[in-house]
Amino acid sequence: LFLSTFTLAVSAGAVLLLPFSIISNEILLSFPQNYYIQWLNGSLIHGLWNLASLFSNLCLFVLMPFAFFFLESEGFAGLKKGIRARILETLVMLILLALLILGIVWVASALIDNDAASMESLYDLWEFYLPYLYSCISLMGCLLLLLCTPVGLSRMFTVMGQLLVKPTILEDLDEQMYIITLEEEAIQRKLNGVSSTVEYHTAELERELEKVKSKKTNLERRKKASAWERNLVYPAVMILLLIGTSISVLLVALNILYLLVDETAMPKGSGGPGIGNASLSTFGFVGAAIEIILIFYLMVSSVVGFYSLRFFENFTPRKDDTTMTKIIGNCVSILVLSSALPVMSRTLGITRFDLLGDFGRFNWLGNFYIVLSYNLLFAIMTTLCLVRKFTSAVREELLKALGLDKLHLSNNPRDSETKPSANGHQKTL
């Protein structure tokens, strides 16, 4: 649990790298001779980037595998059972795993690129092998962000719609409360009258009762909400989400044009501590603030999109119902996403702040075709997700108007079963 907490702290630090660097650059430009901010300089920011890279490698390749193997370990046969025996088995497993990976890479290098320079590079683990491995992990993280972020950007509208109270337009909440109360009472009477031998029927009624109670809670919350919360907060948040998503797509489109006409738009590492020399935003401090908001927005959207994907749906942590193995997997996933966030933000042109430390040494950042394809895919996928999100309601209404909705009556197989009505009687659909 301690190692997982430390990994999440490193993930938070990786997310804050770019915002802290951007705001520090603007502060140094605004107050170049101020005595109280002399501690804020280029070497400090470079050191933070290097530490974030170092601890990301440490968590990804040492601490999280150690935590996983420690959970599975029992101690070698013949040794006294306890923490020491489990730690010894975990360390042996880690060493064997490292030797296995090194051997696989060595054989692959000999088969693909069998020359002296390639073989000598494998001896230099710290300067070549680990950075190259982390570069591959970073590329995988950026590809995962490319998959999650467009889905998350469209999913954010649904999530905020569930958290906020929607406006009551042409709705009678009192009537809905009356109907839902009758449904709850009807199901409760059925549960009281059902024999205990019919277990499956009881479980079905209990599920229906939980759904009705959930609907009743939502209606009570909507009824208690003030007029300001109903009619102002929800539209304002939706407009802000739409503006943030539109600005992100616009910046990516501009970055694609920059990539085609100017080679300096390619993401690259900064050679020296050039912090505080020039503003990297056209609009100065306001532009820097917008960049920071967009970076946080992209991170939240990527996490929402990650847990919205079907493949990772069962991966979502639940209160009092999450195993330690699943917690470790979630921590590793968040670490990969957060470590790739600065690289994705610079690659997409969300910010012009150059990548510092080991983040700028990734091999694939110098490939023009990879960077251009990444920008194009992000813009196309985000646009398609948003179009699909906002046109789904119109599509459904058109299908109803044309009568084509009868071809697919329902996606829920339970709709054909008997359901309790408001007055307690059953009616068959």
C-alpha cells in the first residue's frame, strides 16, 4: 500500500511538471530582479524534471513489480515463514525477470541488428538500455492517451451531466416523485409477499428496488436544488467543456500546419536552462493560464476515457471491493498516463515549452512522420467522438420519425419481461 501511494505521488508530480514550469517561466519574466523568487531558476526546474523521470523509472521497473511479486510470494521451501522469506523470494524473482528481459532483448538485437555498436550499447544499462526501454514505455503511454483522451473528451459531458443538476424544462418533478414512490411501494409489497423459496425472483425484485431507489434519490436531489444551480451552473459547465474541447482541437490543427511549414515545431529536448528568457505563449500570462487549464483538462479526460473503455471497464476501483492486485494495476496505469502527459502536450502543440531532462531524449520524438500522424489521429478521433456524441439524440429522433426505430425495439432483453406498473399491477410489454 505504501509503494502504491508513493507511485501515485510520483504520478501527481509528473502531471504538475508542465504547469509548474510554464507558470515559473511567466513569473521569472514578470519579476526578473525580485529577491524573493531567486530560488526559482532553471536549474531547479531541470532538477525536478530529472527527478520525476528517475522516480517514474524506479516505480515502473522496480517498486510496482516488487509490490506485485511480494503479494504473490510465500517464501522458499525450507526457510522460516515470514516477511524476510517473502522479501528474499521477491528479490530473486525480480532478478530472474530482469535477466529474462535482458536476454530476450540481447537475442532480438543479435537477430535484427548484429553489429559491434549495437552489442556494446547493451552493456551500458544506465545510459542506453533503461532510457531506451522507458522511451518505448512512453510511446505506449502516448498511444494509450491517444486512445483514451478523445473518448474521455466526449464522455466528460455525460459525467458532468450525472454530477450536476439538469434544468427542469417542461417537467413536473412532483408527478415524477409520486409515480416513483408508487413503484417503490409496489415492489416492496411484492418482496414481502414472495416466498423465500423463489430466490431468483427475489433477487430480480431487489435489483429493481435498488434502481427505483436510485431514481428517487436523483429526483429528490433535483427537487431540492436551487434555481441558480439548475438553470445556470449546468449550462455554464457544458459551455466551458465545449470551449475547452474546441480550443484543444484548434491548437492541434494549428500545430499540424506548423509541422508542415516549420521544422522548429517538432518536439525536442531543451539543451540548456533557458527558463525566464521569453514567453512561450502569444498571449502572455493569459495564454499560459489557458495552457495549464487545458493540460489538466486533458489529464482528467484521459483518466475518464481510460475507465470508459470496454477493455478497462472491470479495472475500475470500487469502494471496499478492490483487491490489492487491482490497486497496483491502477497505479501503474495512472503512472504511465501521467508520465506520457508532458510528451503528449508538447507533441500536440498544446504548449511550446520544450521537454526537459530525460523526457526530451525519447528516440521517436525526432521522427516527423510519427509526430504528424499522432496529431492527425488525435484531431480526427476527437472530432468523430464529439460528432457522434452530439448527433446521437438527433439520429434517434430521425429514426423515430421515419419509423425505423421499430427495427430495434430495445437493446435490453429484460424489456420483454413483466414489469411492475405504478399502481402495483403487472403489465406485459
